[in-house]
Amino acid sequence: MEFKELTKKDAQIQLAQELQKLLVTCPNSYKDVIQKDFEGYEKLFGRFINETGPSVEWEKIQKLPEGAVWNFSELRAPDTELVKNMLNKLVVVKLNGGLGTSMGCQGPKSIIPVRSELTFLDLTVQQIEHLNKTYSTNVPLVLMNSFNTDDDTQKVIRKYHGFQVKTYTFNQSRYPRINKESLMPIAKTTGSDADLEAARNMYLSATLTTWVLQ
């Protein structure tokens, strides 16, 4: 047990040293952002090597009791004002970090035409706008971009300015992938996109704080 604990401690110390080496390769203009990413990464790494046992205890998972799930036809139509109040607390967050290269598309997957020349993103905006118009609400759309999709997405969302949907974006963090054997980062520089893995990490902003308080 003592050997395992020392090994875990050594791994965390060594990781911190490797992350500092990576930080040196980062341009000064991005250093603060990458530093925050790495701080979060170290916390997740600590959980990864210290937590024991299975992530899911399957024996505790039970079937839902009879009557827990209703048929749609059995549901009563909700009060319009109640729906409006619920929608006023809704923020739609969509993952938008993947490229569509495997589907023959240059850019984000969300801009691939899927129906009547409309893209995934077009359909999402239409659906949210329908809710906003029907119930006089202001449900926003938040896109979680990656370093691969942010530039293209910023250009695409300009066409939605005339729609009754407020669109926001933020970027995923970039966390180094780790070697299975050494548990150390594979990346040698922060500029190596192939060796940096996107991880979900929304920074608290004034806008996000406002949504939470609502």
C-alpha cells in the first residue's frame, strides 16, 4: 500500500513538471489560458490515479418501478404559462467541436446539409426560434467549439443575427493525452493539435453567472 501511494505521488509530481515544460512552448498571448487549462487537468489527473473501484456499480442499477414512465398519450397538455416559465430557465448547450472530414465536409460537422439544404445548425436554430416565438421566451443557443471549429463557426453564425435566437460560443480546453504506460503527456509542445485532446470546461463568465442566478 505504501509503495502504491508513493507511486501515485511521484506520478503527480512528474506530471506537474511535464506540464511546466509544455507551458514553456506556449506563446505568451495564450499562456494564461493554457495555465488555467493545465490547473484543471492536474485536478482531473489526481482523481484518475487516486480513485479506486469501478466507475459504475452495476449491481445498484435497478429497473424503473411500474408506472414510472408514462405514455405520451397519457400526458396532460401543460399550462402555457408554466411552459414559458420553464423555458425561461433553459439554456441549450451543444457540442460543436468535431470536424466533418470523415463525411467529406471541410469544417464543423454542424454545417453539413442534412435536409432541404439545411444544416444541423440551421435546424437547431429553427427549433429554438420556434419555441421563442411560440411562448415569447428568449432561450439562447450556446455552442461549445474546439480550436478546430471556432473560426468557421464564428463566420457561419453571422447569418443568424436576424433570428429570434441569441447565439453564444466558448472554446473547449485543450488537455494533453497521456501515455498508458508512463501516465505522462504525449505532447511535446502546446502547438501539437494531434497530441492535445479537447476537454469540456466552461469558464465562469458574466453571462454564465447571470444564467445560473436566474
